[in-house]
Amino acid sequence: MSRQSIIDKAKSQVGVKENPAGSNNTEYGVWYGINHQPWCAIFVSWVYDQAGHPLGKINGPNGYASCQDGFNHWKASGELTNNPQPGDIVLFDWTGDGHCDHTGIFVSWIEEGKTLNTIEGNTSEGNDSDGGAVMPRKRKRGSVKAFVSPKVLGAETGNTAVSDDLALGSEGSAVAQLQKELFNKGYAVVVDGDFGPKTEAALKQYQKDNNLPETGISIDGRLPQPLVENTGAILRQGNSGASVVTLQKALIAAGSHLSADGVFGTGTFAEVVKFQQKNGLKADGIAGPKTLAALGITII
């Protein structure tokens, strides 16, 4: 079997639609064991299986049904690549929020590093992620969360070390999210998912304006926050230090997906808001006495 067998099998399904429309009822779902559910990832799993390269258990015995679960699995196992080959898997993040929304099969570059051809399940011109058909699509690199070269392809894999850090030359949805944050703070950048010299200059200016090292590098893909120590009873975005670590660990224990890095950035803010909403508190993203009490922690 080969990568071409994956492309050929995917192409053989072009034009297949769920029946009836809007039902998510497909032969792929029946095969996977989860029918009547969004099926873009199930379609990719089916194609790999039928082409002789079954993905194995990811978040189900026959591969993956969740785009985010697939990404988490392949990131942890070192199967992401910056050099996709025909037949590799592509994961999309439409809004740049860090969450995988859709998936398909990489066919070829249209313009190297800029636009690509794919074959995707459960898509349409009017609904990228739940459109109900198998179609060839043309996509922009800026919407791509990650490329995957699965180990099941054996010697044909093109796995490379992929870092979460963003710097000159980086591309994809994580870059677009960083650019959005810079733009929203008044810096002159174009949100195109391409970390070029202008994005680097804007990031360095942001770092200079906030008394941060002017590296032009975004560690872990985040916009670095001003380091303002706060050991009082109220924590908010921009704070950092041991008190923030305590807050983050409490949020993690409550079910949040964070790293306890001691920096109260946009991710921590969003998780505080979620916790407050879930617990009937004022959802302002500020960890005050009531929020801290609900988390069972005391900040001195």
C-alpha cells in the first residue's frame, strides 16, 4: 500500500453525501460505530482503513472521531509535520482559537506554503465543517492547525519536530490568532497566518512597549503578558507569579485545560470565565474573593 492508495480511495468517494441531508447518516459512521454524528474525522479514518493503513485506536478503536482528540494524540506521539506529503492528514482551526474544527486529507500544494488542495468529508461550499458531502477543497495555509504524517505509513512518514513557539517563518492558525491579538491591541499587522517581517516587528514593538525581552518570538504561541506580580486577594489578566500558579492549579483540578505557568494570560482569563459561568458567579474573568472561595483556595 502507498500514499497514492489513500489519495485514490479518497477521490473515489467524491460526491458521496449523507442521506438524508442534515442527518449525518453515512456508511462511514456505520463502519466506525458512531453514526448520525459529524463525520469529517470518521471519513479520514475510513479512507486510511480502506487504503490499507488503519490508524488504530485514537479516541475510538477505528481511528478518530474528534478532530481535537486526534490532534492531541498525534502531538503527544510526535506525528506532526511541517512538510506534508500527499495522503497526510490536515487539521483545521477556522477561527484561530486553538481548537481543531475540521479535518481532511492533504493532496498537494497549490502555492507552496500558501494554499493547498484537500479531499474532505462532511463539507460544502456553504458549511466547511458540517456540509454533508465528500468534496475536493482549496484551503489557505492560515486555516491549518497542523499537518499529520501518521506512523502507520511506516518509512513513508515525513515527521519533523514541531514546536509550539512562533517566530519568523511560522505559518498557520496559531499565527493568525497571535496576529489577531496584536491587531486588537493596536499594532499594524495583517491577519493572514503568515509570520513575516511585519508580524515580527509588531511583536517586538509590543514586547518593547511592555518591558519584555524583544525577541520577536512567541513562546508556546501566546502573546506574552506583562509580568506584574500580584499577591493580593484579587487576580486578573496581566498578573503573574506564585499566586497565579495556585489559581491555575485550582482551575486544572476543576477540569480546565491549562498549564500552570504563573502567567494570567488570555487562556487563564477564558478558563476563569468558564468556571464563573458554571458556578453562577459574575463572569468577568477576575478571580476575586467569591471565585477564589468557589475554587477552594486562599490568596494572601
